[in-house]
Amino acid sequence: QVQLVESGGGLVQPGGSLRLSCAASGIVFSSNTMGWYRQAPGKERELVATITIIGSTNYADSAKGRFTISRDYAKNTVYLQMNSLKPEDTAVYYCNADGPWGKYWGQGTQVTVSS
């Protein structure tokens, strides 16, 4: 059974930071590209960042320079460090695993950026 469990969301003031975590189980973590996506109210789900099995990263323009994706193979966990947060970053953030056996999603974690 595949499980992607996100944590680390919450309420933060503009300019603040959060680190999201996604613990993966039931997949061969080392065979999956891992990613973070987000969905704001009334909007489509969009890519935030991905990291391949060799550590190559890709970021949405909105995330470049502010967010950093990383992965820990020993912990089967992927992280998203988010700095200089803006109100428009408010969304539900979803973890994604994309590999040879399919594409999987976590349940999401809410990030709210507000003063």
C-alpha cells in the first residue's frame, strides 16, 4: 500500500518560512521522481518543484529563488523548504511520486500565508 504523508503546513506571516515534509512508504523511493504541487481555491493544481532520482531539480517560475526541494534516501522523505513566503503561496500542497509503477499523491497539507 502506497502512502505519501505530508506534514509541516500551517499559518505563516508574509516573508516567513516553512518546511514541508513528505514521508513515502510502499514505493521504491529510489525509483521515483518526487514532486510538490499546490492547489489554491478555485484554481487548477500546479507544479511547484520536482526532484529526480539523481537529484536534478525543476521549479515553477513562482518558486525559483525562494523554494528548495530535496530528498533523503535514508528516510524515504522529500522536503520543500519555502522562504520569503507570499500571500499568493496560500494553497494546499500535495506530494507526488512518479515512477515505473504509477503516479501517487498524498492527502495534502494546507499552507496559509497571511498577516
